[in-house]
Amino acid sequence: MSSNPYEAAGFYDQAIAAGRHRDIVGGRWDETGRVQMEILREAGLRPEHHLLDIGAGSLRLGCKAVPYLEPGHYWATDAARALLLAGHRNELSEPARLDPAHLIEDARFAFPGVPDTITHAIAFAVFPHLPMAYLRRALTNLHRFTRLEQFLFTVFLAPDAEAAARAYRQPDGVVTHDIRPPYHLLPEDVLHLARTTGWTVTRQDKMLPRGQVLFVAKPGLQ
């Protein structure tokens, strides 16, 4: 049996029906959305750019990015499209600025139907819930976006192999693990996955909610 609650039968339907579309993507809704928007703008995102929000959930970032970007420039994927649509119904100040066709169900990081115009991508608090192979898959499949300038993603880190082999308490208090969610990685794991999939990654120093660590990946090796 999976230890990931998101994989339980009926999890999304029950949560959405109970009005918990915000709760199930993690706490600190407004704070985290503001942080996501801030790091994107610091990375150079402008209204004319095209953003792919990977694991977008109920549009915690989308409700801020859609008003900022030019109409039609925001795309979102998630394992549950119902969660994306719940965000569209409940969280957008101007729902007409976002075509629901831009909200795509995608649990395999294949990005079906997302156009090649994407210039920026972000996966915030996504990979801590998934085995490391999903990060490799995302890095591999993002190469099809030939205009992509940057991919921003967050992970939990453990400082060394000994610490990674047991439960590890992050700076913000959350406890992470190596073989069950929430997962942690070694910094060397991230560098290896990036290098083998053709990316250059830079670790950022910005303190993020729950002690996550931000990496910025750019296509190509340096």
C-alpha cells in the first residue's frame, strides 16, 4: 500500500467536495503563493513570458500569475484536473483570463498539450511528494520546450548520506525521509540528475516555507 495520501482512492473528490481544495496542497496558502510569484519575478518572469506551473494544484500560484501574465500565457498541470478546475472556480479574480483548456491532467510529467511557447517553468513543493525518478523524468521531458529559459523547482535536502538514510528534521521543523514522503535528496543527487539530463542547476539561498531548497535549472551544460 502506498504511503502517499494523494494516491488514495477518492482523495481528491472527497477533499474538493468538502471545500478543502486549498488545504490539500499544503498550508500557508497566501504566503506560499506570494513566495512563488516573488521568486519567478526575481528570475526575470515578465508579463509577455509563457509560464508552465507544474503540479499547480488548486492554483495557489495561478491566482497570482494569471493576473500578472498576458492572457493565454499561463499553463498548469497536475495529477488531478479536478483540483485545477476547483482553483479555477474558486480562486481566480478574473476567470475569463484563463481558458480551462490550459489546465491539464498530467501525473507522468509528459506535459501533453502544452505548447512550445513556454519560456519559464516552476514545480514548487512537488518533488518532495514523489520518488526521485520523477524529477529525472521532468528534467528529461522539459527539453522539448525549446524556448524554455529557466525551470525552478524545490526539494528537501539532507546534508550527507548518513543523515539521508534516516528521518531528518528540516530547518522549518518538517521531518523528511529517503524512501517515503515527504522525501529528501542529497545535493549531489540533484546535481547528478541535472547533469545527466542536460541541465545546469544553481542552488539558491532564499529561505522557503517548510525549509525547502530552491534550484534554478537552465538548459545545457556549463
